Amino acid sequence: MNSMHVLDEMIGAVDLLPQKLALKLPGMMLCVRSNSQALLDVLRDYFRHIVLADGVNEADCVRVVALERAPLALDVAWQDWARETGKSGRKDSFFDVEIAPTGASDDVPQQARLIRKVRTGMVFLQSMQHRVAAGPCLANANQVINFINNQYMNHLQQQGWLICHAAAVARDGQATAIAGFSGGGKSTMMLHLMNHDAFDYLTNDRMFINVVDGSVQARGIPKLPRVNPGTIVYNERLKSILAAEEIAAFEAMPRQQLWNLEQKYDVDVSSTYGADRFADQAPLQQFIVLNWSHDSQQATKITEVAIAQRPELLDAIMKSSGPFYQHADGRFDDGQVVLEKQAYIAMLSQIRVIEVSGAVDFQALEQDCLNRGRAV
């Protein structure tokens, strides 16, 4: 399939609405265009804490196009993107192409990647010049939101920021990050801290770190927390997310069964905690690694560690860039990238790293964080 055919298949004769959604992030502006007012309304509400006025010049933004249409049936040899250890089932497939240049003085074809969501049929085109989501966008708005966030994630990584699988909050201008091994409860712990007005929401599942002006900085992405029912029913602040009958049904389940449910719900931070409870970046003071277990018979133990002597803990922190990442030189990864532990160790050795082991006890860790006072 030639490059122009790819664009024709995705965009075709679709007319974009004159309205655009402009979003402001540290060091970057994004403009979203679409043929669906309903989709723009959903995205405007989701990203409302970073929405800019309509007068933004689109030429100053990274442009994302989201097209509401029937699922595409592209005639390409899709290749499955390998899932991470512990993950099963097919999720993403990809196909790399070259896109014809659009600049009059540039006759070099641009590297591009098609990514297909196997379960939903959504197709995305990622390149330096074109960023297009096509398919049943309204029914899969979360995937469009992720695609928009991926543009900021690409920008950060191209600037040397390291991606972490972590949640984070900020307090008194200092960030605390929380990572955990599978099922560790980093989002649950982060939301326990958010119940205290001193903490602001920084990020939930993706955090980026870099050394800026001599100190390690943390940046988040504008993605709302997505949590399972176990997180909701044991946090009074969150119970309004579910109907009363749902709460009752979940509370009747054995706690371990409830914890293993994979149903996800968005936590609207503005509505739940307040429109002023956001932080997009902060100096990173400590990184908490949840290495505890629901099956443990040991008391919960909170211990400061030297990350260079405990490099195995990095397996809970490091995160692959994924199929959407495009290097600054236009290259894409093939899914077989080995993450560089030394780069993470070099940064994390400059801050406090805390391992939490033994039995799962969110209240104990919450109290420990609060007891640290302004040092948190």
C-alpha cells in the first residue's frame, strides 16, 4: 500500500469542523480537529483543566485529527506488538509505511506508523507530520485521549525524559511518585493521599523524570486516574462514581476477588477533589515502590533503599515507550527495546527511594507519608 493511499483511506473526503480544541502543556501546545462536535465536546470536558481559548494559532500547535467514521479495513500486513510480561491477549498491531512529504522544499519521504487497536478496530497514523485517529472515536474516546497524550509523551522522550510506570502527587511544591509491581495499588495509594487537601494530582500511570537545573523533576500527563471497583468501595471520596446497588454488590464480594476485577472507571479529579488540585510538574523528592503482597503474613515494612543496590526494584518503575513512540530522527521501535537501567539509576540515586514490603496496608503507608510532614 503506497503512502498517499493510506492517507486517502483514513481521511478520504471527510470535512473537518471549523472548531478546534487547543490544549496547553509545559513546553507544548496541541490542537485537536475533528468531524464530530460530540467528540470535541467529550474531549473538551475531559481536558478542561488545560484547555486554551479558541484564539490559538494552529500553526503554533502539534495537530491531531480525530475522525468519527466506520472502522477501517486497510489491506496491510499487520504485525502484533508484543505485550509486556504478565500481559496476555492481542492488543495492538502495527504496520510501518512512508508518507509523501508535504513541504515544498523537502522531497524526503517521512517515516510513519499505522497502529490498530485489535479489539475496537480503531486505527491511528503516527508520523512527524500526520497524527490521525480514525474509526468509532466516540465509542472509544479513551483511546483517542491516549493518542493525544502520546503526542506529549513523544515530545518529552525526544527531549530526554525517562518514562516511568508510576502515579504521583505534589505537596508543598515537591512530588512523591508511587510505583508498584503488578496489582500493587499505586493508583489506590495515590488517591488515598488525594483525600488530603495538601496534595495535588500530578499523574496516574505515566510519569516522566529528567534532571533540570541540577535537580530531578517529575512531569505528568493529563490523563485522569482509572481505577477498579476495589479502589472505589474502600475510599469514601470515590463512592459517588458508582450507583448504590453497584457499591452494595461489590462490597459483598470477597476482598481478594474484588481486588482482581479488571473493570475500570475514570476518577474526575476536578469534580471529586476540586478544579485547583492539579500539578503538571514538580521537583521529585521521593519514589515509593510498592513491593507488598495481599498474601503476606509479615507486617508492613517501609524502608529507604539505595536503588543502585536494589536494581530489581526498577522492574516496577521502568516502562516501555510503546508502539506510538517516534524518535526525534523519525525512527520507530520494534517492540524489542531493552530499557537502560543505568539511566534510571543515575537519576533515582539523587532522590529518596522507599520500598514498602510485607502485607498491603494503605492506611499505614498513608500515615507514614503524612507523618513526614513537609518532607513528603
